[in-house]
Amino acid sequence: MDKSTIKNLMNEYKRPFYIYDEEVIDEQIQKLKDNFPEFEFLYSIKTNPNENIVKFIAKNGIGSDAASKNEVLKSVKANIPKEKIIYSSAGKTKSDIEDTYDKCIITADSYHELEIINQVAKEHGEIFRVGLRINPNYSMDSDSAVSSKFGVDEESLLEHIDFINSLKNIKICGIHVHLRSQVLDYEVLYNYYKDIFDLAVFCIDEMGFDMDYINFGGGLGIAYSDRNEELKIDFLGQKCRELVKQFKKKLNCRLIIESGRFIICRAGTYVTYVIDKKSSRSINYLIVANGYNGFHKPSLAELVVSYSQLPRENLKATEPIFTAYDANQVDILTEANEKELVTVCGNLCTAADLLGKNLELPKAEIGDIVTVSNAGSYGFTLSPILFSSHEIPYEIYLDSEKNVIINKY
Ligand SMILES: Cc1ncc(COP(=O)(O)O)c(C=O)c1O
């Protein structure tokens, strides 16, 4: 992100903001399209529901992975066609289904949901084509199955054939699997996709499902810090092409991958400024505007590190709340060469309000701008922006022509 743009925007608006760079979003979308020509993509709106981002996604032919009724409605408003909006979440109510029935493809998350969807379809006097989320009998890292609140267990399918066939107003026409986010090993993703192809074949042969589409869920990760290697997306794409060839005869259907952070994470930067500087018993503090309440992730990472007995490098992610201790790098926009060890805090009434502890940063002065990287995904949307009634950060969208579009709150 261009430093002078950030400085000019801060001088003009004098408050913290998120800035999203369309050029980066565009590059990420292009990588997906180039490497997976046989696949379609859905943008996971929950990652960052900013309407300018959703509009750009729609303009690029990407569909929507909608996790609520309102995300379906947002997708419709962005002109995403009905067949490219897939509504999948645990715990949909009958009114969620009624309000989205004619606006998207609905993925049932339980046998009970299949019954409700059947009921709504009956009231419409129609046979409704519906997807089903399946919790497969393997996990990303091993062959063993895990218990999950999402979907129906793969091994429960056969015993539910009669039940499914008794629902006369629905026809299952697609499957959805999602196990994990932020996978950086392409072989893990490849094996996972392969297992889902096998599951799809089982669903056709043994369950009698139609297969309009297979939704392979999310999982494409990004390297948040220098400790990680980037996902080898070109290797994964190549192996997927072979996989598609292998299954083509049996499965002539839409192949769908969901992606949130891969598309948007790096495009976003959180920007704030130093309000005060102080030193207490040999620790230097920078107090910035809107820390935890502006961008929640750094504070939560510090919390996880402080409670764990493990070395911080070994901490397991709990996405999307905790990724890694160094997932979001803090920087000071200054020409100063001198470095300083500082703890960067926000201005809330809690010591847990932190952008980072003991960071070696360029020496900052009051008024200097502070940036935090990798803030495009699960940033504004997951942060407690109302806490302490501080002013709410703006969201600024920088389009490819460098036009600035601002959401003020
Ligand atoms: C069903 C589903 N799909 C896709 C995603 C997006 O994951 P990611 O942004 O890591 O690709 C999530 C994230 O929670 C999800 O729950």
C-alpha cells in the first residue's frame, strides 16, 4: 500500500481507517482463475462484507458463499446471479429459508433443515433443488473423522435414504464440504479435493443424488509472515487439472471452490495513529487510537500467547479469531532510522487492548501513523467497534483508478 496515499487520507480524515486495495484483490482473483480453469469461485462474504468489495467480486464473475439471509440479500443487491449465490450455514430458520427460497441455491445443514426446505417447497407447490453439507469421514490431516456441528456425517447418509426419498418436494442436487481454513500445503488440499470427488461419486451411485455441483469449500491459505511459505497455487492447480480429467466421465458438473482470505486478506491494511507516548518501569508504550476495538486480531493473539504454555511458534490457529502470534505486522510511517522497543496499545480501559508487545519499530512521535498488515479479512467485521463509544474507523476502498470510496460510520 502506497505510503503517501495513507498519509494523505489520514491528514484529511484524522481518524483510524481500514484501506482496501482493489489492485491486490484483482491480482488474487486472477491467480485463482489462471490456476483453476475448470473451477468456479465463490467469495465468502463473511470474510469482509464491504459492499465495494462485493461489487468488484461480482463484476469479476465470482459468486457468493453466503452464510446468512442478509448475506444472500447483499449478494442479490450486488447483482450476483441466483445460481452463483450458495447459502450455507448451520441453524437456518424457516423464515431464513422462506426469505431466500427464490434468490439462491440453499445448502441444507441437517436432516431437520431438509424437512423444513421440503415444507417450504411444498407450500410453493414445487420440487426444489437443494444442496447438502456433508461432514466427511476424514479430516484434512488424517483419515479419521471428526465430530462437527456442520453438515450431516457421511456415515449417516445410507441409513437416511428412505427419509430423504420421503421428502417429495426436494431433490438433492449438490454437496458441500468445508473442513478448515488457512491451509498452506498444496498436497493436503489436493488429497482433500480427491476425497470429495470420491464422496460425490458415492452420493450419485449409492444415494441417488443428482450432482449439479460439488462445492469443495474454502481452505486456500496465505503466508501471513516470513515464517510461512506461500501456498503453491500453481502446483495445486496443475494437480487439480489431472483430477478433473480423471473424474470427468463420472462427474460432469460445476466444480466450486470458496475463498475468503486468499482474495481479500492482503488487500487490507488497518491504519491508526499515535496519540500518546509514555514509559512505565522500563517499558515504552505507544498509545494509539482504536486498538482492539478497531482491529481485534492483534489483541487476541497476545491473549492466546499469554495464556499458553507452548512456544508461540507452535500455537494452533483457531480461525478466524486467532491465526498466529505474528499474523499482523505493525509498522510506523516515519522517516526515522532509529529503532525503539515498544508495546503498542489502544486507548481502551483494558490492558488487553494491544497491537503488539515488545516490538522493535522505528522510533515514533505523537501523531505518527501506525499501520497493521493483513487486515482485509475478518478485520472490521469481527472487531468490537462499539466498545467504549469511540469513533468508528472508516472503511476506504481504493479502486484500480485510485478513486477513493469511503464508508463513514
Ligand atoms: C463454509 C466456509 N467456506 C469458506 C470459508 C472461507 O474460508 P477461507 O477464507 O479461509 O478460505 C469459511 C470460513 O470460515 C467457511 O466456513
